[in-house]
Amino acid sequence: MAELPWSKFFWSDWESDQGLRLCSLAAQGLWMRMLCVCAKHEPKGYLCINGHPLDVDAIARLAGVAETEAENLLLELDRNGVFSRDRKGRIYSRRMVKDDKRSKEGRKHKNRGIREAADNKAENPPPSRGPTRGPSPQRPEARGQIEKTEANASAKKGSRLNGDWELPDDWLSWAVSEGWSEGVVREQAKRFRDYWIAVPGQKGVKLDWEATFRNWIRRSEAKRAGSGSVSQIERYRSMK
């Protein structure tokens, strides 16, 4: 693990450590040198280099003092309870070891939270905003019901007369059966088409164009009768 370029140092703890305050300035300075080594070791807080604990000779060379002086300063620090030793005899800083343990636990909880969030996201993907699959197959009767429903909906809305509308044969047969000649019916059909194509907006929408055509023929007959002219039916009947 790469060493950290910095670590926490609580000045108040340094000042409030009564055991450290009982030590000489030389012993306090040596302890600060030792803390610099402890901060670089993994696990953090142990007076080791490359996994090997430092003996008195190594500490003396590290501090730049004689081995005898280094030994006396270590005894002073040990006597005042400034540092501790583990079962292997390694010197360590209680505060640094405790802070490192808390830091690792915090990172572990954070990483676990990130993994759980990623797992939850994978298990519960966000709702799709587009089609994710093709249309599901439908039973023939279901399709027929849908088509019937759509046809009913279209009929309720009505429609306009197409610009290329032509008179259906069954409509012509009906008008002829009512006493109109074929030529007159076709002429009325042209007027019927031109009139309704020109009607703007909703007024030009009808639910049943066949019924509308029949009413058109009946009104045409009524108009002729009302004007005093001989109706087409009467002329047709007189020819029989």
C-alpha cells in the first residue's frame, strides 16, 4: 500500500500527554522522530522499516545520536508510558494504531456501501423510457375485438367525404327504386359531392354518409314538389 503524504496530528493530545511532558526535550524529540517512521509503516503506527522492528542501534543512527544516549532516551519514554510494545516486542504508537484502525473500518464501510448500491442498481434497473420488446402475440379473437373497437371508435368520430368520392352502385339502385332516373341521380351525386367537400370544419363531418345521401335525395324531391314543378317521381311514374 502506498504511504500517505500526510496524517492527522492532534496538537492538543501531544500537549495533554502527561507522560510525554515528564520526558526531557531530547526524549520528546526522539519520540517525534520515531512517530515519523511509524507513520510510514504498514500497518501504520509500528516502529518498523520494511517489516523489521528497529533496535536501539538503528534508532540511534536514525536520530543521529550515540547508541548509549538513544538507549537512555528510550528508557525514559518507556518509563513514562509514552509508547507500547506488542507481543513481538515491537514499539508502537497507541493513538496512531487506533486512528489507522478507524480509518480502515471507515473505508471498508464506504466500499461496502458502494458495492451494495451498485448491486441494487443492477437488480432494479430504472424504468425504460422506450419499447424494450416487440408487440406481444395476440389471439385471433383478441385482434378481432381490437379491430372492432377501433372501427366503432372511428365511426363515432365521423369522417369527411373524400374528394374522389363516386356514387356507389347500391346507392344508385336505391335512388332509382325511389323513382329517380339514373342520369338525374348521378347529377345529384355530383352536387352532393361538391357541396360536402366545400363545407368547412366539423360541419362537413358525418357519421353515416349513405344516410346523408338519402336525405339529400329526399330534400331535393321535396324542394321540387314545393316549387310547384313536376317531381322526377311523378314524371317517372307517368312514363309507365
